[in-house]
Amino acid sequence: MIKKLLKRVFRPADNIQNVNGAQHIPHSLHGIDGEQISYGARRVTEGLQAAGYQAYVVGGAVRDLLLGCAPKDFDVATDATPEEVRRVFRRSRIIGRRFRLVHVMFGEEVVEVSTFRRMIEEDAAETDEHGRLLRDNAFGDQRQDAARRDFTANALFYDPATRVIHDYHRGYEDTRAKILRMIGDPATRYREDPVRMLRAVRLSAKLGMQIESGTAAPVVRLKSLLENVPQARLLDEVLKMLLSGHSVDCIQRLREMHLHHGLLPLLDVILDQPQGEKFVMLALRNTDERLAQGKPVSPAFLFAALLWHEVLADWKQFQNAGERPVPALHAAMDSVLARQKSRLAIPHRHDAVMKEIWLLQLRFEQRAGQRPFRLLEQVRFRAAYDFLLLRCASGELPDELGLWWDEFQEAHADRRAEMLQPEGADERKRRRRRSRRKPVANGASDA
Ligand code: ATP
Ligand code: MG
């Protein structure tokens, strides 16, 4: 009788069930509806399940939904092999060599489908001499797939058909409590993949989570392992931080965890320029705000900002050595970019835009004659102007200059004519001097 009553009161659907080592969290507890899952991800799980496979929405998307954030994308995990997934969905293709994933296309949406994987047993795993995993692409089951993920919050599987979450590592509780906790022994997991240290910083900043103390503790001791990570992967993760919309918070957390120094040249550049720090932090804050407003941000703009104070320092040096401003700026840009290339792996494709933004800075100070009009017509005017505003806000230039350009852009023709400055004495002197010398041959002749 009492048993029956208890059963009625605690209906299984309201309870966490333990099934094969996993906690099954019902919809009545977590509240994630099928409609919150993207159309493509629902179609993928339905299609795979109809074909007899297991399929779940997994990883960041489940975590984000539990935290009330909009997921960036939806990933699906399944027991079907990539070939089997391919066979279920006509519009799909296998990608990646090391981890073979399937991309399934639904109009604009691409759903990434990964086959359950397991960590390779310790003695059979291929690691480098520091314990970094070189290969971890053996297929496994759901439980093993959960165990190879990094944080408990990232190891939740949501089944859109039953609306049940499968949780092997108490990730549901941790996520609710906003705790970011490493699965397994944190030190071992950082050795396997040191980038997890940076992921801890980025995810905790982005999601307002607390890094659990045991998860945070080994970082100080193991941070030098980041030196063994390929530059391209580091840059990738650093870029994710800078473009996460929470870059200022990321930088603060990196400092707290002593991760900012000596490891990541790009971040050294940011944080070790005493006079540049204010400028850089303003640039990052500005980037965070733009992202919050759904505005686009360009990596080139960010790189241009990160390196600006190095460019300024070199520019001054070249001028002190007797070079005129325009050629000196060209020389400074080239020397800074060349120096950075050896350390940062900033992709070359950003060079042209960075240089344009820097070069246009020279022209904002020229407010006479036709020059301001020609500047307005430049393709990169907007980016260069945003950059100018940062320079004003950081105290490098007077606010008046930014305000002048703000007004000039919007003003009617009459007002613009009034705003133009007379050709100054300096300007005339410069022109006389220039006409006596050979013309500058670098395309910035109206600068
Ligand atoms: P976001 O996409 O919001 O940046 P995410 O957690 O989804 O965060 P992804 O890089 O998209 O990050 O990875 C998807 C999932 O893959 C993660 O949730 C995690 O389960 C797993 N994962 C990613 N990187 C690692 C790693 N270095 N070690 C272990 N598991 C990882
Ligand atoms: Mg993701």
C-alpha cells in the first residue's frame, strides 16, 4: 500500500533513474523541450534512431540549454559508424582524417555527427613524452564516449525523442550549480591535452561557471605543457577566447591562473605592453560589446589592435632615426609583422587589412582640403574610424579628433565645408619640403 502510494507520489518520470551506470534525468527536472533543439539536430537524431541506432544531442548544446544560453551549434553523438551515418542521410559527407566526423546538411544548418569514441587504454595509447595523446579515435560506447570528454558539464546526452538526459558524471548537478569540473584525474587529463587548461578558462568565463578547486589546482604546475601544443591549435583557442564575447573576463581568469605569461606569445603581447594595456583592454571590451549586440567583429581588427603599440614604438624609432612619417610607418608595420610571424602564427591573410587600418590612422589628422572626403571613401574607413576612437578613448589622441570625425561623417555639405581646417602652416611647410624631395613611392601619397 505504502509502496504503491510512494510510487504514485514519486512517479518514475519525475525521478532520476540509474540505468547502466548513467543517471537518466527526466524532462520534468531539466525542462529542455524538443523545440529548443535545432531542426537539423532533431532530424538527425530521428533519422538515426529510425534506422536502429542510438543518437543524442551532446556536448556544449545541452550544457548551454541547461544554463539558459543559446547554443552556438548542435552536435550529435551516435553508435553508428561514419559510413553508416552517411548511408542514412543523402546530404552528408565525412570529414576529418584523425577524427572522422560526418556533416549532415539541412539547408543552411550543418549538424556534426560523431561516433561514440573511447579513450585508448593507458598502455596502448599513443602519447608524446609528456603524456599528450596523439591519437584517440577508437570507437566506443556511450559510457566510454562520456568519459573521454573534458568537463562533466560537457558530457551530457539529450535524447529529443524521450527528452531524457543521460549523465555518467553528475554533470547535470554540476551544470546547475555552475561548476566546471574535469572528468577523471585533472592532472592526467591536462597531460593528455593541455589545451583543456585554456578551455577551462574560456568556458568558465563564457558561462559564468566556477572552476572546481581540484580542476583548477594542477594548472599552475602543468602550464608549461602548453609549450608542446602546436602553435596553430593554440592560436585557434586564443582566438576563440578573444572572440568569445567574454574576452576581458578570459584575460582576467588567465591572469588569476598564471596562464598568461610566457606560454602564449599573443597574450604576452597583449598584457606586457604597459602603455598599450589600456588600449588593448578597451579594444577587447569593445569587441565583447559588439558581439553582445550581434555586430560582426573581424580578427584582423583585433590583431591590428593587439599590435598597435608595438607599431607605434617602432614608428617612433624609425622617425627618430630620420625617416619621414609615412615611410617610417611602413617600415614599422613590416618590422612588427615580421617579428610577430616568428612567434604568433598570425595568419598572413590578415596582413593586408591590418596594414590598411594602421595606414589610414595617419590620415585622420589631416582635416583640410579634399583629404577628409577621400578618406571617407576608403573601403576600410569604418574599421579605421573605430580604431581611431579606441586611440582617443585610451588617451593616445585627443577626444576632439574622434568627435570631429563623428560629426563630419554625418554632416551636410555646408557644415562639412565649415568644419574643414585651413591649410595650416605646417601643411604648407610639409608640401614645400616634399616638392623639393623625390615623391614617396609607396601609394600613400595623399596621406
Ligand atoms: P563551445 O562550442 O560553446 O565553444 P563546446 O563545449 O561545444 O563549447 P566544442 O569545441 O564545440 O566545445 O566541443 C564539443 C564537445 O567535444 C565538448 O562539449 C566536449 O564534450 C568535447 N571536447 C571538445 N574539446 C575537447 C577536449 N580538448 N578534450 C575532451 N573533450 C573535448
Ligand atoms: Mg560546440
